[in-house]
Amino acid sequence: MKNKFLIAVLLLAAGECYNQSPVDVVESTLKVNILGEEIFYLGFAAGDKLIFSFEEANGKELKEIEITEMPSTSKFIAYKTAMIKNKQINVQKTGIYKFRFTNSAGISAKTCKYKIQRIPASAATQVFNTTVFTHVVNDTTYTTEDDAELTRTDTVFSNFQDRTVKVGPASAAGANKTTFNFLLNENVIAWSYYIHVNQAGQKPFDEANKQISIESKSIINKFPNYNVLGAIAIGKPVLINKMQEGEDIAYWIMEGENESLFKSGGQFRFIKKGKAVNDYSRMEPRKGSLYFCFSNDNPKDAVTVTVKITTVQVNEAMEIKPTKRMIIKPRTEMYLKN
């Protein structure tokens, strides 16, 4: 019985010995600039008594000193102080502590001498690594965003223009030039035109169109507006008889400011030109505003010009669908190696 009592007394004495034997953690000096802040981190074991001492080297007050148990529990804070001697903080659980030194607006930086010790609760934590390490961890979250998804693509043949204009004789100054504008949208992938002077040029077009309707019934069933100009637009071999007799017209297809240069008699650039009683062509896709420009060289007679334009365009049908996305944000995490 006496032996058990003796052992208990020895263990109690050993615990008191640890409580009374501070272990030096760090003793150093740091400089805190005007309106500056210095921060460092240390780890402590559960049951430790943290002992903190501080002195400003020149006896000047430091604006603020704070010791915080991470992540946000303030354990000690002092304002406008030049010295702290053996401030003790009980460490309830193993963790990381932040030491923050803050300087105020003034005329100089502050030189801070500090010493940090720990009194272990037992022999088990006598040796404890107070160094705080860091590593990068990834925080993963999920969000739902609306995405536009292509659900259908439709090809559409359109009888885009059927325009008739009158072009005056060459004897009437300025009246022998006529233009008109047309606009091709972003979806147009091909287009074609047929042009003829006066009514006689309609017949070759109608004959070619009739032949297409006989030969391309399956295509017409799928694309109701498909005709001879549609076939020309997509590059199919088509023959429209070109007339050799009758009034002809000089024409140009051009862009932008070239139309005004054409009217004023200046030098202009063009995409295509021709001179015929009737004419047709497949055209490469172009976006935006274009012009047909006509000039009549008949000195006495005005002429009537008809222009037919067919476009082929691809219309995309979009559907908004919610999409789940993973967002990974890296962050630096502190830890202890004990």
C-alpha cells in the first residue's frame, strides 16, 4: 500500500516538474514597418501552457499584439504596449496559433523582441514539433449553368429576291445607271442569281425550272422552294438557254462604297460583272450588304431588268440545357506533423 502511495506521489511530482519547466520555442526579433503588420504561426500541444514575452527595443508602444487560436478564436490581445512579460495562455487542444504584431501610423518602424515558451502537460508532449507546415489542397464544388446545345440543323432554300428595275437610255444623263441593294445574313452558305432584260428572258428560266421539277421530285419533296436557281446555288449542272437577240444590259455585283463610285463615274471594284440579254451564276457566300448595279448603253430606249436571287442557308436550332460543372479551387492549408 505504501509503495502505491509512493508511486502516485512520484507521478504527481513529475507532472509538477513538467509544469514548472518551460521549453523554449522561439526567441527572436522582428521589424514592423509604419502601418505594417507581421504574422507568424506556431503549433502547441493540448495541455500546454503557452508563455509569451515581448519588448519594443526602444521602449516605444506597438499599436496591437494579438494571439489567436486558429482559425479565429482570439486568446489574447494588447493595445499600445511596449512590454509584455510572461503572459500565459492555456492550450485546450492541439492546434495552430497565430501571432500578429501591428504598427500604427508614426514616424518610424518598431523593433520587437519576443520570446515564446511552452510548459508541457506531461512527458508525452515534452518533445513536440511546433513548426507549422503548409500544403495545397483542392476544394471541389459543383454549379449548374445553362448551356446552349445544338439540337437540329435545317437547310433552307429561299427565293430571296425577285426584283424588277427600270434603267433609262444613255441619252438621259445619269438615268442610264440604276442600282439596288440586298443583304445576305450570317446563315447563307451559297446563293445564285438569274438576270434578264425585258419579258422575253423569262421563258428560258421557266423552261429550265420545269425540267428541274421533273428531274428532282425527291429533292423538291424535302425542300419545297428548291428550283433551278437552288440547283445552281449548290453546284448542280444546269443549263439555261442564253439568248443572243434582244436588248442587253451591263451589270456588276459589288460591295459597300463601290456603289457610289459606280454612280459618280469613279473607279470601283466589283465581285462579278457581265453584259447579256439573260445571264445566271452560282456565287460564293458573302455576308452583309451587296449591290446589283446596271448600266444601259442604248441611246434611245429604256430597258426593264429582272433579277431573281435564291439563297441556301443553314438554320441551327439551339436548346438551353442545364449542365453540371465541377469547380476546383486550390487553397493553402496549414498543418502540424505531430
